[in-house]
Amino acid sequence: MQFHPRTLIGRLLIAAVAIAGALGSSALAQSDEETEKALEKYRQMLSDPFSNPGYLAVDRGEELWSRKRGANNVSLESCDLGEGPGKLEGAYARLPRFFTDAGKVMDLEQRLLWCMETVQKLDTKDVIARRFSAPGRDSDMEDLVAFIANKSSGRAIELALAHPKEQEAYAVGEAMFFRRSAIMDFSCATCHAEDGKRIRLQALPDLSRPTKAAKETMGSWPTYRVSQAALRTMQHRLWDCYRQMRMPAPDYASDGLTALTVFLAKQAEGATLDVPSIKR
Amino acid sequence: MKGASLLAVLALAAAPALAQPSPKVDPSVVESYVKSTWSKAPPDWQSRVVQDETQRICTQLHNAPPPAEAEKIMARERATIVYPADGKLIGDWQKGERAAQNGRGGQFNDPPDTASGGNCYACHQMAPKEISFGTLGPPLVGYGKLRDFTPEAVKATYEKIYDAQASFACSNMPRFGANKVLTPEQITDLVALLMDKDSPVNK
């Protein structure tokens, strides 16, 4: 296949930046508005399965899901994501959740690693090393998440929080959301606890309580990030937030990030998933 | 005095009213999750994961400390403030503008020794020509003019940037000097951006 979205999108972005630069700082107000308008048009253009590059990840994920791998030489098709072995429809909409076999609350990425290690007997070292894609380096996890989350598109986010461990994860996630730390004293709430605020020109969703913005946010991850030319998962979003908060990089697929995801997803209870989406 | 009270009003206006969380998990449980979430962080970064006393109290009280607790925090934070050796509080506003624009430094993907900026525009409107400003903090357009450029306001501004919680407990604003994000010299440049008559902030 000769279609290279990374290159194509990279060119479009370079063009947009070049235009903004050429206009100079006095014209920035207008050019920012125009850039946003152009990006919105671009988003609309790409937000269908035939042109959103995120769907290339969906296709790769589908292939990975059925590929025989690991010491057991089996596919992931018997992996139970909470709705029963191999049942994908609606599974992502109910994650994170408690898994009896693992004895803990897991998000999709933790669960996929668990299935690779127990069902396939696959050494996940390489999979974890490639947890976030980069130019010339695909990510199995991003592709699998895109494929599996897409099977919940049109479904509503619904977290039962029936198990005590799920309730604990919610409470811990809430506490972490408000926990101030590091050299800037930031918590998630510093930026995401009030409606209508911006950082520079970027609007900030209030994720501290059940809001429309929380629904829109959580209903649109995983997403194809145009600026990164990559499909990104919630694990990546939180990792990048902690970078901006001047915290160290959080461990991939750690229980704290899952707890935070439980809290965030619950603020978006009832939101309709439309994924993978496409964002700036 | 006028400058200081204005600062206090602005600081109060900047504090968002947060919903009170339901306390249903022991803080030690939260801390054990936190510890395991940053288990692979390099040793020299681990201190950022651990809260200092002010962060711990502000988190626990959801940034709304009762007066007695607020006094304790402000007293502790006031004690951290170090003034420039030469006593000059107003530096170079042009350097200040560059620091206000710069959002780099201190992130885990920054090359070591990256000079940190103040990233003031992320949250505040300052020089009118810069339209890419955030709204998490109050607008600072005309800051010095509004305070009649008084020496008291200059000192209060230096202290505010050095440690915002010295005058307003649990402020959302970072303690730039106390946490060594910015040097005293950089802070005097930012004071100049706000308090120099020639600064675009006051034009």
C-alpha cells in the first residue's frame, strides 16, 4: 500500500505552521482562528472510517488479535475482556473493571498484557517497549486498543463499580485527581476542575465531576492525534499530562493510572463512544 | 499596602471553588497506589512524587484551608523567600517577556539543564499584543500601572512569584522560587515585565 498518512499529515501540519509563521505575531489571532477552522474542517473530512488514519490502526489491531503468538502459539481470541472469552462488542465501554482471575481492576491495556502473558505465554517486554508508537515503530497496544475500542463505538460508557475493588479504584482515582505534587504543585484539578478555562488557546475540559465536557472527552479516546501522527490511548494521554505537570513518567499499565481512568470514565457515565476519534 | 491588598483580591479571584470529594479511602492506600505508579521513576525524580507538607495539607483540605491552617501555611512559605543578593527587585523586562513565553524545563522529556521558563502566558493575559494566553489565572494587563508602580507593590510582586502561597495559602499558582523552577534573577526579570513603566504590560 502506498498511502502514508504520517507523511501526508506531517506535510499538512508543516504547511499550517508555515502559514501561521509567515503571518507574523500581529496576525496570530486571526491565523489561530483560521488554523482552528481549517483543523475542524480537516477533522470532519477525516472522521469517517475511510479517511481517519486511526482506522489503519483498527485494521492492524484486528490482525494482531487473531495472530498466533507466544510459547502457546495461540491467538488472543479466547481472551476475556469482561464480557466473556473473545467477546469484543461493548467490552471497552465497561472498562476498567474487576477481573476475578487476575484478582484486580484492569483497564484494557493491563488486561491485554495479562492475556498475552497467560493465554499466549508471550514475553511482553517488546510489546511494552513499543507501548507508544513513533515514526517507524508501530505499537501493538495502540493497534489492539483501536480495534477493540472500535467494537464499542456507539455504546454508552457504563461502569458498574459493584465490586469493592472497583469502588476502591474509583476513590483512589478521585484522590489522585486532586493530589498536588512536584515542582509546580499541580494536580489534575489545577487545569480540569472548572468549565470554560483555557491553557494558552486550548480549551480545558472540566473532568472533576459529571460534565458534558467529561463525556465528550472520555467518549473520544482512543483518538488519532494529528499533531503526533499516531493513534493514542488513555495511557498515553495520562502519561503526557504527568509530563506537563513536571512529574516523572508514570509506569505503563500501573494500578494508579487505572484508578484514575476509573474515576474519569465514571464522570462520563452514559457517554456514547465514537472511537477512534481524531483530534488536534 | 494598596498593591498588596489588590494582589490578595486577585489571588482570591483565581481560586476556583472545587467540589468537596467524598473521603472514602484511607490516605495510606492512595499513597501506596502512588508509590507503585511511579516505581520505575529514576531515583533523582522520586522526590517529586512525595508531597511536601503544604502540598499534603492543600490536597487534604481541597485548597480551602480554614484561617488558622492558612496562617500556618503562609508563615512556612514566607520563610522560604530569598531576595536577590544586590537587593534589586526589578530586572530586565525583555528577558522577563522571554521567560513568560517559555514553557520548557522540568519535564521528563526535556534534555537535562534545559533552562526553565515561567510559562506565565499559559495562564495569564499579560502584554496586550500576545493573544495566545490562558485564563486559569487573572489577567495582568496594566499590572504595574494599576498599582502606581509603588516600591511596596514591586516587593509584593517579587514575593508573589517567588512563593504565591506566602500571601495566599493553597493558591493554584506554582511556587516558582521556593521550588527552584526560576532563579531570583529570572524572578526580577518577571517583576520588571509587570512593574517596569516601559514594559508592554503597562502600555
